[in-house]
Amino acid sequence: MYPSCNLSEYEKKREEKRLRALETERQRMDSLLAHAELKAKASETRIQALNRLAEVMLDQIKLLVNLCFGP
């Protein structure tokens, strides 16, 4: 049922293994969070660039309307 070592040693090793697994999972979650934060920042930057492009295009349309039809 249990390994040949005494029970407390078995429990100690099992707990160490569990702690290593938890640490690995924490590191994985940290990595996923960092990746998600980078993607969010990139999306925010793209949205800002698109908003600026829309502003420039609107200004150009206004100029064309003024050129064609006057102020």
C-alpha cells in the first residue's frame, strides 16, 4: 500500500511533489497573464491608431467637401 520508507517520509515527498506542481501551475498562470496583458496592450494601441486614422480621414472628407461646395 505505501512505499517501503516510513509514512512521514512518504507524506513529505508527496507534499513536496504537490508544492512543485502548484509552483509550476502558478508560473504557467503568470505566463498566461503576461501574454494576455501584452495582447490587450497591443489591441489598445491598434484601437488608438484606428481612431487617429478615422480622425484624419474625417478631416480629409471635410476638406474635400469645402473644396467642392465651399464653406
